[in-house]
Amino acid sequence: MQIFEKYIIPKSRLILISATLFIAVSCSTTKYIPITDIKPMPASKIVRKVESKKPIYQNYVAKKVSIDFENDENSGSFSGQFKIKRNKSILFTIKKMSVPLGKVFLTQDSLFLINYFDRSYIADDIAKIQDLIGIDLDYNLLQALLTADISKILEEETIDKDLISTIDSQMYRIDSQLNPRISKAISTGNDKRLSRYMKRMDDSEFLNYSLWVDPQYFIIKKLVLKNIKSKEDVTINFSEYELVGRSLFPQQLLLEYFSPKQKMKVEINLSKLSVKPDNDFTFNIPDKYEKMKLSGSK
């Protein structure tokens, strides 16, 4: 399975996937102190420090979210709001201008969507929907993107690769290392040998990443993922970090995706957010709405 299928937005599922890319933040601006002398640090120590700074929250609410997107076939914008109950559920409300378009309720194993425009809905297991639309709607990944939690964004077999650290653009940069056999085949231009490796070796061996970390607060500023096998690249920039509760969260996110078949760009801005308790995750499907038939379903 290709690593980056989760980032591709089919035209018929634009609202659904756009909603899941929202990210959270709040109001207390963090002032950064310029750093001119950054001491080298082992990659393993940087990763541990990033892990120790992962966001602390039980509820996360974004009352105002705007998203602009463009790909090879579409461009547009949406607005709305979302709320997260940590490790349990995410509720999105989507609108265009002031017109409500729909709601999405996502749990660890289920997805529910209401489309107000054509009075229809989806209610099914995540696994089944993944098979039908060809996109990995992984709850943990989406929650991680909404909170910039690197420990959940990268899969365990990826983050545990051999790592090296350098200093780049006044930040710590961590680079994962490919299997030496793969690196040699690439550096020598041995396409036949590389092709054999692609058939025999696990897909995760061909996923490489670079991570830029703020040296003062040890928060993620940029993540680049490259899949050599599928020739897919994803770049995520997290910026305008602010203090929400006891943790720093990004206020802006820029996601850029490239593959031989598609290019995509998503810009997200947020405001009016908090980590105050919120138990209102009401989601009701109107009686007269019809269940949406996804392509390939019976």
C-alpha cells in the first residue's frame, strides 16, 4: 500500500478530506528569542525532547477555521470549526461562506458524514470506507496532524530508522537514513538492482523523511516525507505556534503533495481555539436523509 494515499483528494470526496486536514491553535502568542549559537545534538536526544513536548490536552476546540486548496482539477476554499476528544472522536462542521455544507464525525473505527446540500449521509466502518474510496482515513494520523504530534504522524517503523542530525536554517534537522543497499543502488544509478529491491523489500524501507525542529522549544516546524518507490513527496510546514493551555500548537499549516499523477496544496489558518472541557459531540442524522452509496458498494 502506498504511504501517501491518505493525502490524495478525489473530486467526489473533496469536502470529506478537506475537513480532516484542519489543525488547531489558540490566542496566547509565544515570543521567540533569536538563537545564534546552536550546539550540535544527537538525533536521538532531539527526538526525545520533541516527544516530551507533545501537546497535553483532553479536549481541543477550534471555533474558526479557514482552508484554501488547489490541485490539478479543483481549487477553492472552505470554513468551519472542529473539536477533538483525545483518542476518541473528532467532530467537523463545514460551510461555504455562511451556508452549512455538512458535518463529519470520526472515531477510531467509524465515520459519519452529513451532506446538507443533497440531503444524504454516510455511516459505516472506517475500514470499509477506506477500501471503497482508496484513502487511508486513519484516526490517529488525523488527530496527529491537527495537533502537530510527531510521535503519531510518523509510523513506528519509520521514526525508528537510523537518524542523523545537522543544523540547518537555525534549526535542528533530522534525516532518516535509507537501507545502505538502496542508497548504493540510487547513488550508482543501478535501476535494475533498485527495481529488484522494490519487489523484495518492505514498502517502509523506501520511505525517507527530514524533520526541522525549533532549537528553543523543540516543536516541529517542517516535515518532508519522500516515498522513493511510489515517487510521492509530502511537505508539511507548521508555523505561528501559540500557547494553548499548557502546550504549543501551530496556528498555520501548509501542506504540499506531489506525485506523478497529482499535485495538491492546502493552506489552513485557525483562530478562537481552546483546550477547555467540551462534552457536546452531538451528531444526529435527519430522518429523511438518504444513505449515500459509495462507488463500489453494494
